[in-house]
Amino acid sequence: MSFDEMLHAYRLEGRTLVALFEKGTAMTLRFDLYHCDDPERCEEGMEYLLDVAVHCKQLRIADGAAERLHEPFSADILRAELADGVLRLVADCSFYATKDRDVITIELTGNTVRLKEYPSSSQN
């Protein structure tokens, strides 16, 4: 999926980045898509997870403490901007172990991502 299609479909601003992990040659950003203003993903207590995977070379931490993203954290996405083929995600990170905060900028290049949305664990 292209960056533009992903931004349109998932409106990442206001969402929460809950993990960043590497597996093989891919980097995966895991988002919690819950948002009170999203009619499809607004039920309290439900998980609405989305994995966004790119090749390792397509992800760069432009600002902020990159090494800290391997410890437990959550990050509110303040801005998701697409310009000149680069998707910039500005995130306000809270690190659980130290209770520190940092604003980071994650840049994705290549204009395509692999997505996997996890179905809600609802027991209807």
C-alpha cells in the first residue's frame, strides 16, 4: 500500500505507536488504532492493532533517542506528513521504565508499506 493510501485509510495522527521491532530485514511499527472519533475503532477496552512494515533501510529516526525505542514505550502521533516521497511521523514518546519523555521523528521512504491489521478481540 502507498503512504498516501495508508494515511487516508488509517488517519495516523492522534493514534498511538506502541512498539517498534526488527525481524529479519524488516522494521515494523505497531499502532493501536483506537480513537474515540473513529466509528469503527472506538470501543473502550478493545485492541485495534496495525503493523506497518518496511525494509530496514527505509526507516530512519531523524530526531530523538532512537536507541530508546527498543524498550517499552507508547507514543502519540502528533503529525503524519507526506512530502517528497518521505513519510514523517512526529511522536510524543513516554518510556515506561524511566518515566521519561521525548519527541521523535520517524522517517519512512520508498512510498510503499506492508500492512497487517489485527481483528479486534471482541466477543460479540
